[in-house]
Amino acid sequence: MRFFIELSYKGTNYHGWQMQPNANSVQAEINKALSTLLNTKIEVTGAGRTDTGVHAKQMFSHFDYHQGFDGLELVSKLNGFLPKDIAIHNINAVADDANCRFDALSRTYQYHIIQQKNPFSENAYLLHKNLDIDAMNLACSHLLGKKDFTSFSKVNTQTFTNNCNVMLANWEQTEGELIFTIKADRFLRNMVRAIVGTLLAVGEGKIKPEQVKEIIAKKDRGEAGTSVPAHALFLSSIEY
């Protein structure tokens, strides 16, 4: 039988979602907890692979187990067993061929920026610069649609394709924070952080909004801006 897990985590203490040979990961913690509680080896599959230090407000994974169980009871036991920075919200039985990674229709990320020091915003990027938000949003329009995002990806990632369909990209000024939201069918490694760094260069007046279109066309990581720090990036939702 196959089961979907809905969870969230603070990524500060982990080298990303995916299992690592010499470092701890969120996937490793969940595998260990489930294997202990269900008394058999369990390996979960994640809906994506967040990088080191990146957080998830909503993440899904799936695993197979030979029999049913009380989902609420297992959620409670897992939350007691797992570290405080990983929370399990739901576990539900699904079709045997359901796949949390390949069945996902979209994923949404958010990046948080503060422009004044705030002791309660440890998961936001402090940036003491004046930014032209209108120019940044104009640049966002060039990200929309299905495009090759090689210019915003780490090199040598061995992906089959670097094409992604971006459905939404915008900046919003809230009280005390500037938030970038981007929604796409898939994301490349480091893609969101590289895009944010490039859009910040637009906001600072270093490049023009229309140059983002040229950066995409060149398919060269060296053409895009510097990647922003990971600690302010959140996987905020996944749609099925």
C-alpha cells in the first residue's frame, strides 16, 4: 500500500531534503523515524529536493507499507520521535501508482527580504538597499511561460531538460518584508535563488528589466546575478 505524508520543516540544520552520505538530511530523519515506528525498513520519496538550508512550509513524500494503520496515531508518534524542526501534518493512503514527485502539477517558492534589522526575522535576508519594486516586477514578466532556465541553474546537474513552465512570478511589499513568489511546474537546482539575485540587480538599477529576457536566451549561468542566501527561501506549497 502507498501512503502520502504532508510535512513541513525548518532546513537550517539539514543539508537539504535528499539523503547525503556524510551529512544529515530531512529525508534521512523521516526514514529513520518511520523504520523505527513501523519496525521495518522504510524509504520515503520526496516531491522535490530542497537545497541545504532551505525550508518547506508544505512538502509531500510517499512510502510503501504492507498493511494499513491508524494515520492519526502514527502522525502523533512521528512528531514525538522526530526533531522539533520537522513536523508531520497528515498521512493518507493513496493509489498504488500515485507519485508525490511526478504527479505534482506545480510548486511554489517564496523568498523573504527585510530592509531593517529585525530580531524576529531570522529566516529573512537582510538587505540595506533601496529597490525599485516596479522594475523588479516588470522583469518578472520575462520569466513567465515555458523556457530554458539554464542561466539560473547550477552547472552539471544531469537533468534531462532545463525547461520549466513558470506560471507566476511577482514581488509584494508587506509590512516589514519584501516577498518574492514564484510558481512553476518544476525547478532546477539553485534556480529560485539565482533568479532572486538577478531581480535584485534590476531593483538596484544594475541591469534593466528587459535584460532578463536576454539572460534567459543566452543559457549561461555566468550571465545571471549572484545567488542569494538559502536561509530566506521557503517551499510554500505543492499542488496535485
